[in-house]
Amino acid sequence: MPTAVADGVELYYDSEGDGETVAFVGDAGYGAWQWGWQHAAVAGPYESLVTDLRGAGRSDAPAGPYSVETLVSDLVAVLADANVRKAHLVGFGLGGLVALEAARTTNRVRSLVLVGTAASGAGIDPDPLSAAPGDPAALRESLAPALSEAFRAEQPEVVDQLVSWREREDADPEAWAAQAAAVADYDAGPLYEVTVPTVVLHGDDDPVWPAEGGRALAEGLPRAEFESFAGARHLVTVERSRLVNDALVSFLDSVGDD
């Protein structure tokens, strides 16, 4: 099991495939399961690298609060341990803030795919997405703002699988609060400083990270496009996985031609 170390904190990651590296940076509270629909879509022509944020999955969970800047340092440590000089970053929610800050402050970023995120955590309340891993009923209830009612009714087996994964991989309440603190305290500042190619993807019915924030983020970035997915909530990567994967791979291929 590969692990990187940042300030004494062990950070789990795993990779698959060859080619340029696509590094997935996850949302607050969620384990690596959140990328189950995406990493295989890029592994092959690209190297897919998935890491657990400090506090979630198999990474250490030191006392918080955490900051986006600390999580950027963690990401840089993972990339260095994996011998990756530059990566395409795919960030989701909190991970989108981390990816954005990494692009602003490091030379490690080739491009950005920002999913269900914004330029600032101001006004974002991620609490409805959280639940203790030891409480399956609460985990199921907290999927309501993450997946539309129609999806939950039509694909109950996927909901059951998500609950099972979350029981094993999600952050405990203390670590989740430490990650959520990083959301509340972050503001990217002037977006014109981020000049790498970017695409912002969003469920247009996301009640936690509203699509308006994603659209404004894309409008503020010099080289960004915005795409929304009708009827999808926060876990657009699950609910519209095929369309998101098509958009992701198409974007990565276009950057390769840039």
C-alpha cells in the first residue's frame, strides 16, 4: 500500500494505468469510493492516481481543524512520493478548492477539472452531506442532498453500495469537522492568476454547493468552461457518471492536444 508522509501524517494513495497522471482529490468526509466511476475511465491512456485526504479512508486523521493550504501540502507530498512532476487534477467539493489552490500556488498542475465546487467556501454548509460511518441510517439519509430522489428510487442497489462503502471509508465526525473547517476558511482570491486549462462540472440541482457558484468560478477563470448536468445533485459523478466521464476524458484529450 503506497503512502506518502507530510509533517508526520501518512497519506494513502493508489495508482493505475500509464501516461500522464490524473490525480483525484476528494470531497470532505468521503473516502476514495467517490471516484469509483471515474478512475477506471481514465486509467489506460492516463495514470489514474487516487488519494485519501487526511482524515478519511486509509490516511491518518490528526486533530484538526485542517486548512486548504495544508491539504495542498499533502497533495504535493503524494505527487512527489509517486514521482509525478505535474498532474491533471480532478477536484470535488473541498478537493476542488485544494486543486484550485494547488494551481494558484504550485507548478504541479497541468490542468483542472473542478466538480461541484466554487471559488470560496463562504456560505457553503456541507453538514447535510455528513454522517457518522457507524450509523447506516444516517449515512443513507445524508445521501438525499447528494443524489436526486429519482436516482435513489430507480437505483436502490447503488444507494446500498454507497452506504456500505461509506461505513468503511468515510471520515469520523471529528475528522469530518476538521475537513469542513477547511471549506469554511477558504477563498481563492483573484482567479486570473490561475491560467491552466480548466473545466467546471456541476449538477444543476446541487443544494449544498449550488451550481451558481460553479458557473461563477468558471466565468472568473481565464481558460475555463462550464458544464452542468440536468437534475443531478452533489454526487453528479455517480448520478451522471457516463456523461461526466465523457466530459472528463474529452477535456483531458483536448489538453493533450493543446
